[in-house]
Amino acid sequence: MTTIGTDRMQLQVQLFGSYRDIAPGSSLSLEMPPGATVADLVRCLHDKVPGKLPPNLAVAVNRRHARAEQVLEPSDEVALIPAVAGG
Amino acid sequence: MNTQVGLSDAPISAADLRVGAGPAVGAVLTFEGRVRNHNEGRQVVRLHYDAYRQMAEEVLRDIERRTREAYEVSSVSLVHRVGTLSVGEVAVVVSVAAAHRSAAFDGARFAIETVKAELPVWKQEEYEDGSRRWLGGNPAATGSSE
């Protein structure tokens, strides 16, 4: 992930399972301001692909489930986690 | 004890992944989860498993550790397939060794139920007519939302 100038960060959001086909390459690129939270990211995602994602989204940051208030860093690994269905 | 924990692109089996047993082990229990030919009234011909690989590998190691810590289980193997599987193929193997059978049953049950609840793996059913459908699965317990 790279910081753009001093006031925006670019995040790549990885998509899996039923979300894969939402975007080419199963990834969405977002520009967020510093201090943006997971809740901000979810709002941005809904604006970017309206109607394609469910209202409630589970987000993993650095391979761990993240809370809505978690602040994002430019180096974070971000992914959306659809309802899991292993086994 | 030889144990394995992780995802596999290649076929897996209980025979290959059964945990080793030393002289203190009185029970070895090995579970295979297999692709069956029906679900919710429809004929299934194969399953396509997708995974968030890096996270799934970490979650599997975490489940292996939690199983050993919560039960009197001396060793655990835990391997999940990814990719396309035909009916009858093995999707997941859990194998545990313990001094006593109750710990082996309880530990194996905990491990497979936790895999189903937490592992970031998704399956898409393919039917006889070629159509496909992602299965809903379990909502992430601690996920965030707006």
C-alpha cells in the first residue's frame, strides 16, 4: 500500500467467495484519508459498488477480524470476509 | 509426533494425515469430511472451495493450538482442501491423539466445529445442469458493520 502525498492512503481490499466477482481481479482500490476507520472503509465500499455488497460487512485487517472503530494504516492488509462455509 | 496443519491443493486422506501415536497415547481419532452428492434437495456434482489463504493458514494453526490447550489432546492434524473437488473427495481431515477416548472425541469435535465456524474458506456447489451457488455459511462472530 502506498501513501499518496501526505493526506491520502490507498488501500487494496481483497475479495473472496461470493464477493470475488464484484470487481476485476477480486480486489477493490480505495483512497482514504489518514485516520480512516473500518466503518469509514465500509461506507466507501458501499459508495463504490452500490447494491453489490450486503449492508453488514465483516472486515479482516492484517488477517484478523476488525472492529468498526479500528483505525486503518497504509500498510494494512484488508479483506472482506463473507459468511464462512468450510468443512 | 508427526502432525500437519494447513491448506492443501492436492487430495488428502485420513490414512495420510492420521497423527502418530507414542506409548502414552490410548486413543487416535480421525475424521474425514467428504463431498456428498446432495444438498438441500439438489444433486451436487462437485464443490469449488475458495480460501483467504494467508488468514486460513493462521486460523488453522490457532485452532490446532486451542484444541491442544482446551482438551487433553497430545497432537492434532488439521488440513483443509481448496480448489475443485468431486463427489467422494475428502474436503477436510481432523486427527487427534490423546491418552483417553473422551478427550479424543471432544477435541476432534471442537476442532471440526471451529473450522466450520471460523475458517475463511468458502464453497460453491455445482449442480447437474452446470449452475453454481455459493453457500451461505456462518457469519463472522466478531465482524464489523456499519
